[in-house]
Amino acid sequence: MKKKNIFVKLTALVLVVMATQISYAQDVAKNIEKDVAEGKKIYQQNCVFCHQADAIGKPGFAPSLSNEELLSIASDDFLYRTIFNGRIGTSMIPFKHLGGKKIYQIIGYLRSLTTKPNRSKEVEAQHDSHGDARLGKIWFEDICATCHGVKGDGYLSGSTGTAIGNKNFLKVVSDGFLRETIKHGRSNTRMLSFSGPTGLANLSDGEIEDIIAYIRTFY
Ligand code: HEC
Ligand code: HEC
């Protein structure tokens, strides 16, 4: 009799725990949905002027934030710190005043604009470049400076590429992120792929490492 009682109580407990888990999962799903809607609202109020509707960007003015290659390699930490601290010296001003919760809601909204899997963990864990900055300088000035400026100051130099020599960018970006961007480019923007026969220039892996090493000398 006693044993049966315990059994009934245990079964009841398990059922309660399972029910709580199901409703917890439903709550999380609802919250994410709510956060995306909330994030979109905050985006419309603060970011749409520069980054445009659906975050598609505008060449020479503000980069696309819905770009699938960007979102697949950018970690939440990269996006958070970029939004929080801005990129001093560019029109990407800091948005600290929004506070952490709202910034994460914007990130949730941006992530909802892509279906490509987020591989930022693997990208950030890639090795650092051991390239030769002196060789990288030649490539950079030959190929990249046209769009990013000789010192990597981006739009300020009157071109369409972003400020890849900017201190706030280089502080938060990993060599893996730089490597993936140079190799694969960003679809529907002027940042094309720079490796392989279909690339804008068929750079070898070693040459890409040299360019990364050179970019690191900016800050
Ligand atoms: C006044 C224009 C302006 C506004 C408003 C603005 N941005 Fe930007 N944003 C820029 C520019 C310009 C850049 C590129 C800076 C550079 O040259 O590196 C940028 C870059 C970024 C990047 C880095 C993208 C990349 O490709 O690495 C993120 C993320 C970003 N902005 C998010 C936001 C969010 C979120 C908001 C709203 C809270 C916002 N921005 C508001 C102009 C703006
Ligand atoms: C034809 C112009 C063009 C050339 C040449 C070019 N880029 Fe870009 N690059 C861009 C644009 C435009 C973007 C931002 C995409 C956007 O506007 O959404 C970008 C983005 C990047 C980013 C990401 C920066 C960020 O803010 O997140 C890196 C890194 C980069 N380029 C490196 C390079 C390197 C290295 C070279 C030379 C091998 C190069 N690019 C050549 C136009 C160019």
C-alpha cells in the first residue's frame, strides 16, 4: 500500500515536471517571437534611417545587416559590442543608451531575417593569422584600398567599403571573421569573394593571411 502511494506520487511529480517543461518551452518560443517584433520596432526607431528597411543597407552609406554571410559569421557578441560601442569616427554611433535588453531584441530581429545557420562559434575559434604584413600591404593597396581606403577608413575616403581599419571594428572582430569575409564575400553587396576562379581576384590562402596580418597593423 505504502509503495503504491509513493509510485502514484512519483508519477504525479513526473507529470507536473513534464507539463512545466512544455509550458516553459512554449513561453520561450512566445518570448522570442515577442522579442523579434519588439526588436523590429526598436530597429525602425533607431537604425532604419541608415541601414534601410529590412536592413538591406545602402552602398557607401551603411552596410547591409540582413546579409546572410554577415549573419552566419557574426557572433551575438560581435553584434552587441558593435551596436553598444559604435565605430567611433564613422556615422555608426554608439547605442549604449538603449541598454542590453533592447540591443539583444534588435539582434533577435536581425537574426530572424536570415535562414543560413549561425556558424560564428566555429569561425571565432579559427586560428589567428601568421601572415606577412609587408606582403599583405601590397595586396591591400592594390585591391582593397579602392573600396576601403588606403588606411581602411572606409566611407570617409569616399568609397563604398566599410572602415575595416577602424579601432572599434578591429577590437571586436576575429581573424576567422576577416578570413571568411575575404574568401566568401557578401552576396548582393559590392564585397565580392576574393578566392577561387570566380572570385574578383584569385587570392591564395597564404595571400589572404598576409592581408589579414596587414589589416591588424591598423590598430
Ligand atoms: C547615422 C547612420 C547609422 C545609424 C542610425 C545606425 N548605423 Fe549601424 N552602421 C552605420 C555605418 C556607416 C556603419 C559602417 C561603419 C564602418 O564604416 O565601419 C554601420 C555598421 C553597423 C554594424 C556592423 C556591420 C558590419 O558589416 O560589420 C552593425 C551591426 C550596425 N551598424 C548596427 C546598427 C544598429 C542595430 C543600429 C540601430 C540601433 C544602427 N546600426 C544605426 C551607420 C548607422
Ligand atoms: C568593390 C569594392 C570592394 C573591394 C575591392 C573590397 N571590398 Fe571589402 N567590402 C566592400 C563593401 C561594400 C563591404 C560592406 C558590405 C555592405 O555594404 O553591406 C565590405 C566589407 C568588408 C569586410 C567586413 C567589414 C565589416 O564592417 O564588417 C571586410 C573584412 C572586407 N570587406 C575586407 C576586404 C578586403 C581585405 C579586400 C581586399 C582583398 C576588400 N574587402 C575589397 C567592398 C569592397
